[in-house]
Amino acid sequence: MDTWTSTAHVPIENSKNFASHTFGNLRSFLVERRVEIVVFALELVNLLVELGFDLGGLKLDFLQSLYAFLHRCREGLEKGAKVFLKVSFATNNF
């Protein structure tokens, strides 16, 4: 009965090996789980960084289009003000 045929019946002389073997398996299992948790956390961070870049790009596009819109509005107001000033100075109503 020196071989490991069953874990239910462990000979007395092999019980120390069985315990160290079991704790060794438990340690390797825990190490594997910790590695998987770290890998999952790194993948989550990577996903959040990529989403941040995507959202930052959308925000940049929105602000650039808003800037262009406001620039056109400001140009229109400046043209209107110039016309108003020309008319006002021409008629001396200003």
C-alpha cells in the first residue's frame, strides 16, 4: 500500500506526504487564483484606459465642432456689428 491509489485510505507512513502534497496543491491553487485576479485587474484597467481614450476623443471632437460653431457665430456678430456701425456713422445716429 505504498502507492497512492485512493485519497480516502491513506497509510499511516504516507500521511505526512499526503498532508504536504495537499497543502502544496492548495498553495499552487491559491497562487493560480491570485495570478488570475491580477490578470483580470490588469485587463480591467486596460479596458478603462481604452474607454477613457475613446471618450476623450469624442469629447475632443465635440469641443472642436463647438468651437467651429461659436467661431462662425462670432464672425456673424462681427459682420453685423460692422454693418451697424457703418449705418450708424453714416446717419450720425450713434
